[in-house]
Amino acid sequence: MGILPQGQSWAQCAKSILPWPFFGLALWRAWMNLMFVAPNGLVPFAAATNHRLFDTAMLISFALAIPLSRQLSPLGPRRWAQWLCPCLMAPYAMASVASLVAPNVATTSTPLTVCAAVGATFMILMWSELYAGLTPFKVLVGLTGSYALAPVLVFLLGGFYPAYQGVALVLLPFAAIACMRKAGALVPLGHLRACGRGTIPWRVVAVMVLYGFASGLSNLHMTELTGINSSLTTFVVAGTLCLVLIGLTDRISFAAVQKFPPALMVASLVLVSASSLLGPHVVGFCLSAAVLLSYFFVDTTLCDISRRFGISAVWLFSIEETASMGAELAGSKLGAALALSPLSTTDTFPLFMGILLVAVSLVAAVLLLGGNGLTGRWGVSFAAPGALSENLGLQERRRQWVQTMAAEHRLSPREEEVLGLIVQGESMRGIAAKLVVSEGTAKSHASHIYEKLGVSGKRELEALAHAATDPDATA
């Protein structure tokens, strides 16, 4: 199997898989890191901010979004939500810049911190909803690419003078929304209106709770080299996986990715005993890499559930974020309590913490690999070994064929959309849901397409497309 399609560069291949606006998620991650995860200590406003308040406000916002998800979904296309996010997030950055010349501005940090948390919550939900319109392979490429790009942005902006950095941070939320709007034009969200009605994927949520707890517990021991928030580990792990995914465009198995977290957990368990010799960075890298890869798997699973079952991404991700953030807060408090306990003064304390972290993560890995909890109830087929595969070359040929047919037979923009969905194998009901029209309207568009292309119906049209786009098709 070739790594890249013949005559195609990495950049061309990446663009054909996922247009660049989908990586605008990296802008939001960079903003979060520079504002709250690792803020500039020279800025008075940042020094006065209660970062735990930010986390608590986000947790409450996600919890409130759960019962309101029916009214909020779909959230991305709503203009008020698109403007609300940056308008709530930017004032915090503006106040940070102002505090450089007027330190008294720091007294307003509490209300602005709460506003920024609400804006960040809506930003996460809108990006999650957008990614839920993609296939699992593209979700993975977008997530890993965004996670890898964010540390680069943090590194570049971190070298700015505080005032210049503050101005850039004012603009980042607006740039993230602009990317989301551009990407949103390519993804129909009408099928995401329904709520789950109590059908919670408990195994997926349990994995996030355990990894959230482990992440909070390990915060005291993570550095800028290790950790999951725009660290060097994030850049290496996410960047490597993204390049592998882009290179293997013909066929990729998620089974390999799925096996990495437990393998790294076992490696961490072995290395814990030697941490005094190897230092904490080796163990921290393994733990962080395992957590990151599991996050990618869980988020891809939730997006697949939302896309294929029509369950609101706002509802699913609000549940997941509420559970994982609550667990992370609990883990942080336990870690802080243990650090102040008499146990922390003993020589065996690092060993005890390492074993505790790995034990929690191993339980999460067992749940992650237990296929019955996913495929049995939800039918998340890509979780099975070797099942995540997409022939992107075929997809590209189909897209070009649809464009050619639309131009030659003068199809309307809506008819071109319907033709593309028919070629993808969508039913009339599925087309109606994705385009947010009635099934009768979808059938009417399809009839016009059949007439213009000179075919008798859907089956003949699919056969025509198959013969034109699949080089292995037989007459």
C-alpha cells in the first residue's frame, strides 16, 4: 500500500482530506493555554485571576447545557452564538492588556473570568458539533492536527511582548469563529437536532471520568514538557499521529491507535519503579501520551455516535465535559491533599503516586478496549479492529464526478447537494435530515436529477456513479 497517492504532496493530500478551516480549533486551544492554563505571570490581570473559578464556571455551564440541549441544537449556525463566544472571551484578554498600564483593572477579574468561561464553553460545543458532521477518519485528522498546531501557536505567541500577546489573544476567538463558520458551510448540521433521551454511552463517559481524574491527579507532576495542554508531548504525539493518518490515506485501521493507550499504560507501570533513575519526564510522557490518545478515541466515538444516530452533539459533549471536568477537579483536590499529607515527605511518595495514576488509567484502558460497551449498544463500527477505513481517493473521484455532472446537466446548487448525498449511499430520509427539508422535497429534487441525467431512478444513478468513479468496477 502506498503512503501517498502518486504525484500528490503532503500538503495537497492534507487539504484533500480536510480543508484548513477545520483546524481553527487550534486557535481556541492556544487561547485557552495562554489565558488560563499557563498565563503570563508578568500580567497583573493574570496574576489576580482565580483559575479555579474559571474551571468551576465552565463545569456549571456544561451542566446547564445538558437540559437545554434541545433548545440549543444545532448551535453552530446560530448567529447569536457565533458572536456571543468571542464577545465573552475577548474582554478578558482586553483587560489583561489594560492591566499592564492600569493595574487596578485586575479588580474586575471575577466577572470577566466567568464570562470567558461561558464563552469558552459555547466555543467547545460549537466545534464539537461541527466535528460531529465529519466521518471518524476526518475527525481524527482534525483533532490530532489541531492539538499539534496549538503548541506551535503557543510557542510563537509566547515570545511576544505581553501587550502584543494580549492584542493577539483578543483576536484569536474571532479568528476561531471565522474558521468555524467557513468550515460549517461544508457540513450539514440539520441531523443533530434530536436529543439522546437518556441513552447515555456510559462506557465512553466512564473512560473520560477516569482519565479526567488521572489528569487532575497528575497536574502537580506535569511540566511544559509533559502534560496534555499544549506541551511538547502534545505536539509530538498528536503531530506524529496526524502525519501517519494523512500518509495512510488509502486505508487506516483504528485497531493500532486503539492499542496504544494500554500499551503506554503498561510501559508506565514498568517505568514507575525506575522513575528515580529515569526521572519523572519519562513516566509523564507515557501517561500524557496515553491520555491524549484516549481523548482522541473518545471524542471520535462521540462524534460518530452523534453523526450516525442523529443525537445532539451539544447534549453528548456537555455530558462528557461535565463528567470529565468534575473528575479532574476531584483529582486535583486529592493530589493537593496528598501533597500536603505526611506521606509526601517519604521516599516512596513518587512511587505511590505513579502506581495510583497508572492503576486508574489501566481501568480506563480496559473500558476503552471493551468493545461490547460500544458496538453492542451503539453500533460504533469503527471501534472494531480494522474497521476504520476510508478510500479517500474514491471519495475525491465521486466529488469530482458530482461537480462534472452538475456543470454538464445544469443542476441547481441544491440538486448538486442531493446528487452528492445519493452517490454517498444516503437514503431519501437521510438526505432530508441532513439538508433540513421534508422527505417529499428531497424526493422532488431527486426526480429532477433523474430527469436531467437521463436515468430511471436512484438505483440506476448509483450504478452510473459507481461505473464512473470506481476503477475496479465491471461493466
